[in-house]
Amino acid sequence: MARSTRESILTAAAELMRRRGYAGVAMKDIADASGAPIGSLYHHFRGGKAQIAREALANAGAAYGLLIPAVVDGHTDLGEAVQAIFDQAADDMAATGYANMCPVASVAAEVADTVEELRQTAGEIFAGWIAGGTAYFVARGVDEPRARDLTAAVIGGLEGAFLLSRTLRSVEPLRAAGRVLAPQYRGIALRRVSLPQKVGGRG
């Protein structure tokens, strides 16, 4: 099924912000990348660039919120699962030539003190990831306090290690984060997944 003009605009905006951040993306860039006339951007998004950014981040956040469960689903040991998360992230970063892996974190770091509406959007996405990840691990048999701490630590570890890895052009920060976090959870059994789990910032 062909994507709508609106979907194409949001997808293009998310990809551009992933690579350039918020300030580095102009409306013309979004128009060029999406193939939509610039007038269509303002037709679909009366709030202009800020509205496009909010909605693009919300869409990306929902998709990114599914990545950790996708890696963890096949594991029954929590420590092994945590190691797999960071190993997969390292492999993906190397495969993309150290491209920025997350548009939400890119924009959040840039605008947290300058564009309040985008800070709020990013904050809602991060909170949704933590809530969704907590619910997922609880469903796999982890007690709630530990599940919440684990989710926050994994997300924080990934985002920080992504920044270091991009800057150093090395996946070692991601591998190191996995080596440090994983042993704390080895031997903790995960219940097998019986039904697909839907988690993330927004549905």
C-alpha cells in the first residue's frame, strides 16, 4: 500500500532529524526528502516545522519502543538478554557506519533547554519507553521495581553509548555497557513469551 503524503513527510522528517538534529533540518529539506511540495507540508501541518517534528518523533518513538522486546523475546535468561541488546546495537551501529541510531535522543539533547514543546514530546516518549519496557519485563516474570530500574538503565546505557560510539567511531562503548550491565542479571529466568507484546511510547 502506498504511503500517504502525510506519512511520507513524517518519515522523511524523522530520518533527517536522526542524522542532523532539529536545527539542521529546514522545511525545504523535508519537502525534498519526502517528495512533497512545500505547500503540502503547511497544508498537512499548520503548526509548521515544530508540529512535523513532534509527530515524527512520536511515530519514531513508537517504533523504537518495540526494538528491545524484539531482541529479548528469544531469551530466557535476563543477563543473556541484556547482553544481546547491547551486542545487537553494536552490530547495527557498525553496519550503518556509525550513523545516529535514534532521532528522539538527537532532538532531546539539542532542544531540552530551548524548545519546550519538543522537550515535552521527547520526555513523553522516554517515559513511555520506560513504562512499556517495565510492563514487558514484568510480563516475562521480573518484579516491577527491578523491571523499571533495568529498563531505565538499558535505555540510558544505550543512548549514552550511542553518543560515545558515534564520536569515537568504535562500538566498544556499547560492548562495554553490555559487559557491565549483563552480569548483574545473569541467572534471572525470563518466562517464555506466549503472546505478542506491544510496548513503547505510543500506540
